[in-house]
Amino acid sequence: MSKLKQYIEKFVASTKEYPIVFALAAGLYSFIYVYHSNFMLVNSGFQFLIILCSYIILPVLVFTVSWELIKRLKFLNKFQHYLLPVLNAMFFGFFFVGRIYSFQQRKIILVAVIICALLAIVLRKQYKKIIVLQFIMAFVALITLLPTLYRAMFDSDEWRKFPEEVVATKFKQFPNIYVIQPDGYANFSQLAKDPYNFENTAFESFLKNIGFKLYNNYRSNYTSTVLSNSSMFAMKHHYKGEQLFGAREVIMGDNPVIQTLKNNHYETFLFMENPYLLLNRPEVKYDFCNYTMDEVPWFGVGAFGKRKKMIQPLAETIKKQQGKRSFYFIEKILPGHISTFKNASKGVEVERENYLTQVEAANKWLKEITSVIIENDPNSLIIIAADHGGYVGFNYTKELFQKQTDEKLVFSAFSAALAIKWPNSNVLNYDAQLKTPVNLFRTLFAYLSNDESLLKNRQEDTSHAIITNGILGDVYEYIDSNENVVFEKVEK
């Protein structure tokens, strides 16, 4: 430690200039912090190269070239002592403030860069101390990133292994299959209760009249789209309540559901309203996806600004697929849920009203898309399956990560809509125990194969969340298989 102190003191006292050191200091903290704050969205090799070039290589090139130019151009020599501090301040400010605003608020970022440059001029003689501070910030960020890197390297991927008895399943009936996911749509039975208190009978009657069976009390196993969908497609619990490595790869087709369908000669289609599930650029194993990687933001942000219409392209695809076995996963970002963070919340009642307005919009969209499917493919199997609830009753969604004992709030978070239009309205008794997404496809495949033995290995119908308030990052079971609200640490 004493040698490091001596090295720092020598660096600060030296009159020598270090362009590369100043350049590294400008971008290193932001480079590390991008991974600390958004690791699950930027963990591809392609993104690593882009981020490395943006935060490290670009500043090194700019600082080095600028330094050589200013030394060689005599009329600029008098500004030589200001160059590196000003460049460092401008880059550091651009990266730091730019990240806060996702590089969208250009005027704010420009003002921040100008202020940083002016401060660098004023503090030029003390600027090497600022460089040291920037490296300390980067070191602290690295320390906070290490647990994430450790989990990425050593977390068990047992949950990703395909259940062989499922993958080997041979179907005996082959309807086209449509899984429609309205994000955050609470269960129909829950919507009628406090804290939702929403009159939804008109839409429920619509679904029943066109042949849907509604599953009251269906609920999610996890709290978010990624956590819920990865478990649903893996057909296994992962028992995670935060970062789940490999989750998007599973959702994008590296799962037993897609493999089983392909083994039964289905073509698979993925329609998403926005590219949120593609942000870390996983390999897409569907035969078709309505987004290409060229349309996916490089830095893991900005996905929600992109929206694609899906109904017309879906109708065109259905017509082209006539006579073929087809599976469709269709994700719609409606109705969503209440605000995620405390500082964005407008209060319980306003958040409730906003959510219910979105439910009405979701109902309209669901009516349209189901009508299009039935018109073009009347004997299909259609599943409306939400990923989680709307969190109405909370001020913001992350309140669930503090211990909750109010049953109505717990179910508000986990309750999820499920409605299925079985071909010929004939499901026998396969769906008698269908309660959560982790067992949805087991039930579906048991029905299609007329093989009840697939249901013997059903997963527990439990619901989980991470608890971070007073308990450091432990996953707890919130609802047990018997629909009792509990609070038990998961020991898996």
C-alpha cells in the first residue's frame, strides 16, 4: 500500500503529462459502471467490443492524436497545459451525464460538458488529483461489479437442462399454437377484487363467447417478464429474484419448448412489440423473429422507444403458413404495471387509474388479435398468458422487494391472466392443476400428446421474489403451492 501511495504522490507532483492515463481515467469508471448497472443487457461479446471502443479506445485515440498535434502546431503550444484536463473533463462529463439520461437529453449533456470543461480550466493545477479520484471511482465500481461477474461465471445452469421426457414427446394432434402475452395483465378474478376493483365482465364475456376458458387464480412464479418467461420456457424453476444469467437466451429459443415443437415439425415465429428481450443480443432460435439484430440498440437502452405493429404482419404470416404446423409467441407491452421506482410513482390511486386505463387498451388489442387469429385459423390453440400482475395497491413495484405480509398486495404482484381456447373446447382433465407458468407447457404438451405421464414431473406452483430491505439479496417464497402467502427463504 505504501508503494502505491508513493506512486500516486509521484504522479501528482510530476510535471510530465500522460495522455493515455488521462484518457483511461476519463472513460474507465463509466465503462465499468455500464456493466455494474446493466450487466444482463450488455453481456454479449459484440457489446463488449462496442463499449470498450466507446469508453476506452476512442478517448485514448483522441487524447493521443490531440496531444501530438498541439505539440507540433506552434500557434497552439500555449494551450498545451490545458488540453489534457479539458479533454478529460469533457469526456468524463459526457459519459457520466450521458449515461444518466441514456444519451437522449442532448442539451443537458452539452451544458454538462461545457461546465466540466470550464471547471478543468479553473482547476488545471490540481487536475492530477482529480485523475486519481477518477481511478478510485473506477476501482470502487469494479469492487461492486465483482459479485455479478462471479455469479455469471459460477451460477448453476441446472435449470436450463432440457427435461428429456418432454423433448421426446410425440404429439397426436397438431393445431397451430398461439401464445399471446399481454405484459402485466392481472388475473380476471383478481381484477374484480380490491385493490383493482375493476369491472371487466364485458371483456371476459367476449372471451367466453369465442370459446376461451378462463383460469381464475392463475399466478406467476416470478416478478418480472424475464424471470417469469425464462422459467416458463425452461419448464423449471431457477429460484432467482434478480439477475439470471442465460435468461434471454432461454426465452429466445434455447429451451425445451421450442425443441419439442421442432421435433414435432412445427415452424416457430416470434412477434414482439419492442426488442427488450433482445437487448443483450442472444441467439434467436425461432425460425422467424420480427426484429433483426440491426434494429436492437447497442448499449442495452432505448428498446422501449421502438414499437412495431404486429397484428397485420401476423395475419399475413398465418395466411402464408396455411397447411403447415406453426407456433407463435406474441408479446405485447400492455397493460404493463405501475411505476417501477419510488421517485417515478404518482401515488397508489393515480398509479391504479393509469394501470386500469392500460387494461382497457389491452382489452381492445386482445379482441382485435384473437379475432384475426380465429378468422384465419379457426381450429387453432390460442393461449393468453400474462407474465405477472400489475402491482396495483403498491406505490411502486420494487416495494415487493421489502417484506410484504398483506395478502392482497402479494397477489396483486403475482396474479396473472390466463385464458385458453382449446381446439373443439375439448381439454379433458389435463388442465385441472394448471396454476402457474412453469407448468403451462407441460400441460399443453400432455394434451397434444394425450400423455398424462408428462404431468408427473410438474414443478412446484410457488411464487418468489428477492428481498433486499434488511436482508441482503435473498430469494424468498412468497406464495406456496396451496396458494398460501408465506415468507420462507429459498434454500435451493
